[in-house]
Amino acid sequence: MKKESIALVSLGCAKNAVDLQVMAGNLIKKGCVFSPNPDCADIVIVNTCSFLASAREEAESEILRALELKKLGRYGKVFVTGCYPERYPEAISRFPGVDLWQGVPKCWCEPKLPGLRLTGKAFSYLKIAEGCDHRCSYCAIPLIRGAYRSRPFRSIMREARALLSSGCREINIVAQDPMLWRDGKRDIVDLLGELDKLEGDFWLRVLYSYPSEITERYLDWLSSSKHAVRYVDVPVQHTVKEVLEKMNRGAAAKASINAAQMIRSRIEGVTLRTTILTGFPGETTARFNQLLDDIKKMRFDHLGAFAYSPEEGTVGRTLSGRPTAAEAQRRMKKVMSTQARIWAKKAEKMIGSEYKALVVSPGVARLESQAPDVDGVVYVDSQEVGEFINLRLVRRVGFDFEGEQI
């Protein structure tokens, strides 16, 4: 019997990509094979995101593209999975050519481990929880993913050992909020401590730390761990108290405003990343200017900015005082241009210095200050994928670098 071939389309965040890895891995275990041509297969799986309007539009575009290829005989079946069918089940009638609709995994906290890693040999994402208990008024994630569920400690440790034994050299801990992880009496610092005891030369990175949940214990672990990269992803979203209160992040307002200074005072040489949301209800011109001033003072190493999208079912959509969509976009671009200048000054000081780096694909490496997919890379003449090398940075190219191996 001919084995069915599969092609994958992965949209959205790393957490969504992990779901696709588990799904595709189990299909492989059942006898499917990957198609050598991503635009020609017996089955294509379009794994979708619907967090923002732009993500929803991208999902719909990819579904239509897959259906067009099906009409041409390139695909046999089209499966649509993930956040889009979970959030918009009524959309099924709009795409009659789709053969299977499947939302987000309901029993994800005990996933099967097929050993499939779509990120390649060098690094992987390790998902430790699903859902979110925060109720930020702009965010639709709780509507899509449900309440917070921690993955069992033993399951996480089993996967981590399997990753390291397969040659993985960087484990990136992901969840909607890793800081809330619990299993019995164990908390996130206990889990990280056990992961840190695993043997081998590898990096351990935690992606996303809610500002008010960064504890002294966590910072102590980060500064003393033998495997942790000194990297903190702390999305503050805004720095003005009144805006944060409207975002339903008022309890984290003080922590958000003081985050950069507090973390730097505890961890020398730490890399800080944040996320900023512009155009939320209550963001007046004066408050936006205050945000810009704060960004200049906090001087994050990496920063991502998004224009507010009033999502269906969220409290934010009902609030008054929202800037226009065009103004939100203008402010987002202003934030990014401000950050680009901050980054350029920081990056120029790094030129000529030597760093340890992980080769993630032929000719491409990352420093410990560069998280996968979001912070840029170093282009270097090395084919040692999955190995650490020493390199010297020779020039900046936008948000990336060029380097030479030592």
C-alpha cells in the first residue's frame, strides 16, 4: 500500500507550532511520510492562528491557497487545525472543500511524544502548559485556549531528556505564562532547577515572564544556573498606569514600569526583550508620548510592537477612547523606529567582540542574546549545525549580524 504523504503549513506562535509537531509526529508513526514537495501531497495540514485580525486573514488566505492547489490536483485532502477552527467554527460553511476541521488539542497536557522536531536539530520548543488564567482585556487567548493547565513534571522531563539525547542544544520553555506552572508542590523554579541538572552542553531559555510574577527565586536561578541564558522576555505592553488598568493589567503596572531596571540590577549582562501594544483605548497622545519616553529610558535589547486589534469577545472591544486604526499603526511604527535607533547603538558596541554561538542551520548561528524566530541571527561561514562555536561579530545588518568563526 502506498503511504500517504503529508505537507505542513505552520502559522502563528511557537506554542502553536508545538501542537503541529505532535500532530504530524503521530501521523508519521501511523505510516504517513513527508512529501518532498510542500505544494504537492496526499494531505496538507494548515495549522492556524487567530489571535489578531492579521492572523485570521493570513489563515484564511492559506486555506484558500490550499483549496486552489487541491482543485489543481496537487493536494488530495485539506485539513485545517488550530486556533482558527476553534474560534470560528461557523467558518466551516465558507470553505466547503476542507476535508477536516480540528481545533486546539483538548488533552494537550499529556501529549504523545513522537520525537518529531520541525525546528531542526539544533534547538526545540518545550511546551509546559496550555491556556491562560489572565484576563487581559485585549486578549482572546483564554477564549481560544481555555483556562491554564500545567503539564505534568514527569512528562516534561521525559521530553527534555529525549531532546538532549537527539542532539538538541537549546531548549526553549514556552507557554502562555510559564511562571504559573505548577505540579503538586513544585513550581516553575523547581522545574527549571531539575532541567538544569540534566547532563550535556546546552542552553535553557524561558520565553515570556509576566512582569509581576518574576520572583527573587527565579532571578536567583537565572543568575546561578549553568545552562540558563541570561535572557528575560518580559512583555510590559505599556508603561502608563491608566492604560495598563484599562488593559486589566493594573496589578502589574508598577512591575511593568520598573521591570528593566529591576532585572538589570540583579543580573549582570542580561538581555531584555519586551512587547508593546499601541492604540489601546485610553492611549491619548500624551500617554503615547510618555510610553515613547519610557522606552528610551528602559532601553530594551529587543522589542516587538503591535497595533491594537479590537477582538471579538474581549472587553477591550467595548471600551471607549480608542485611537483610530490608522493612528494605532502610526504609533506602532513610531515605537519600532525608536527601538531601531536604540538597537543600532547597542549593536555597534558589540562589533568586534567574541561570543559563543549555536549554529542553527548552514551559515546561520544565534547568540544567547538572540531567541529563535524573533531576535535576529548571525551569518557565519559554518556548517556545524547543532554545535556551539566561538565567533567574532564583524558588522551589523539591520537586526542581524555578520560574524567570523574563531
